[in-house]
Amino acid sequence: MKELTVGSNDAGQRLDRFLSKAVPLLPESLLQKYIRLKRIKCNGKAVKRDYRLCAGDLLTLYVNDEFFEKPRENNAWLKVGSPKLNIVYEDTNLLLVDKKPGILCHSDGTWDYHTLIANIQAYLAIKGEWRPKEENSFTPALCNRIDRNTGGIVIAAKNAETLRVINQKIKDREIEKFYLCAVIGKPRPESGMLENELFKDAVKNTVYVKNRPEPGSRSAKTEYRVLQSRNNLSLVECRLLTGRTHQIRVQMAYAGWPLLGDGKYGREDINRRYHEHGQALYSWRLVFEFQTPAEHLEYLRGKEFRIDPQKIDFCTEYFDTVL
């Protein structure tokens, strides 16, 4: 239970709008429910959500203590009323989620409850598979990340052992990741390997191709194959052999086939022509290619998971290939 006294600067506001700011972690749906259930009272009496506050009003909130914490990334899930997830696969140890373009995996430094990880944590808390009050340190976590404007499969671990094993498998290159992308032009040859040294400018968040190893550069390898070409666009599948920042986007652009919609490494004139404002890139296929023991995740060995290309906008808009 918490009590709040309305000051002169807050007078005149609707009750629900005031509380959404005073208790930012409380989901809107839960706030409205608590008002209806009379768990929020004004001067000891139940009031409606559109009640106009007066200076000196005493609000009594019968709300769990965690909702009064200071908003942080690790408690943003509390604000998520109804988690929005596109689940590709789920078992007792992990989740594979189809992250849509435009969604952040984690917050970008500002408090944000629309992130993928916040929705996953809320989903597991609602299901009762994650009980924060019973945990000393573990929270469900992402094993891989995808850029904000890139879509595709993200792995989330439900327990610490799964997080440890999957992170090691990713490090050892025992989880294969395949991407679909729409590029400008027709790659020649139609299949091959892109191999470069990449240097990341952390300040500008931009990656540059280097012709030879330099201090701070890292090698990058990408296999590619053209699936279809139409109207000076090509649908290409890429297999990552390394996992560098912006790897596919940079290497394709350097080879002369920039991704459609890529505002950082692409062709703005062509992007405008197609009205594309985000790179046409999707992590559509994941294969658990375990080469070493996987402990309690051994059942995933050899398993493959895919996103239906018919659910990827640029695949259906510009191509007719059925994969």
C-alpha cells in the first residue's frame, strides 16, 4: 500500500492520467483494473478514472511494491501489460522469437518497455515460468541480438544453464544463422564467399571495409547465394561464418550490391524510388549444428527452425520465389 498527496501542480488532472505518470511501471490495463476494483481510493473513497484531482487529495494505492520502483531496463517488463511476441518455438529451456523490424532487442540507453527482452520477461512472468522474487540474480536473457531495423529469429534463455550453453555454442560457431536480403543489382557469381577486414567506428556506429588487417579490424566471412533476380533486385541468402556488426550490409555494399532500404550503406536514390526506409534483411533460418556435447540441450542437435518467407514483407513484395 502506498499513499500519495496531490500537490498544486498536479491538481486538475484526471486520476488515471496522473497515476500513469506517478507510477510509470504500472501497466495501463492494470491501472484501469485497479480503479474499477476500488484498489485505488481518493480521500478514502472509490472514484472513477476521470475524477479530476484537487490539491490536497490523498490517494491510497493498494498496489504491489515493485510497481513503485524506479524504472530501469531490468524492471521494464512490469510495464508490459499484454506481451506481444511471435513465437517460432518454445520449450522448458528456451524461446525462439521472430523479432519484427523496428523493435529493439534491448533499450538504447533510455527506459523503454517496448523492447523484445521486456516482452519476453513479462510473458514468462505471466506464465509463472519466471518468478523474479524467487531469483537472486538470474533474469531471462537474449543469447543473440539483431539490429533494430532487421527482423528475424532471436534466442532467449529461460534459465542460467541454457544461457551458458547457447552462448558457448554461438561462440564456437555451432549454431548456423542464415539471412535473406534484397540487394540492388545482380551478384556475380551467383554464389560465393565475401571475405574482408571490417573496422567499426564506435562513435559513428559505422563499419568500414579494410583491404588488409589493421589495429582494431576483424575478419569477416559471409557465404551467399542468389535465389532470384527481378527488376534489378536480387533475393539472396547469406550464411554468416563470423558475426560482426553490420556484416552483411557492409560486405554486400562493398561488393557492389547494397541492401535495398539501407540508409547507412545503401543507395538513397533507389531507396526513395521503392519507398524503403529500413534494410531488407531478415534472419530467417536457424540450425543447431552441435559438434560437441550440448548437455541438457542435446535434444536440439540437428534441429532447424525457419520463418515463413511469405511473412517477410520484402520477399512477397519484390519476389515470387517459394523457399
